[in-house]
Amino acid sequence: MANSKKLRCYVASPLGFAESTLFWYKQKLLPLINKYFVAVDPWEEDTENIVAAKLADKPKLWIDLGERLLDDA
């Protein structure tokens, strides 16, 4: 993809990620994705404010985070 902007790839798993797979995720998966795409990694985001928020506020906060991730790259 020389001379062109790389496509973005949102990295997520329906099963989530575990501490036990963090090495594989950061050292193997993300570098491979970044060879061809720009990895949009939601796991790098600070979500403490969402975790601490009232239950009724969480859906909007998660949606806002997703929209921001889409707009950032």
C-alpha cells in the first residue's frame, strides 16, 4: 500500500481478551495487523470513567468511545 493511506482495522473479539493472551495480542497480532492496516485498538483506551459510571449512563459512554475511535485515525 505504498503511497496510499492504510485502511483501519478495529481489533476486537466476541470472546474478549485475557491477561494470559496479552503477550500474543501485543507482540504478534498487532504487529501483523499493522503491516497492512492501522490497528484501532480499543484496549488501549482509558475506560475507568465508563466502568465507574452509573449503569444507565454506560451505553452512551461506550457509544461515544466507539465513535471517537472511528473518528481518530
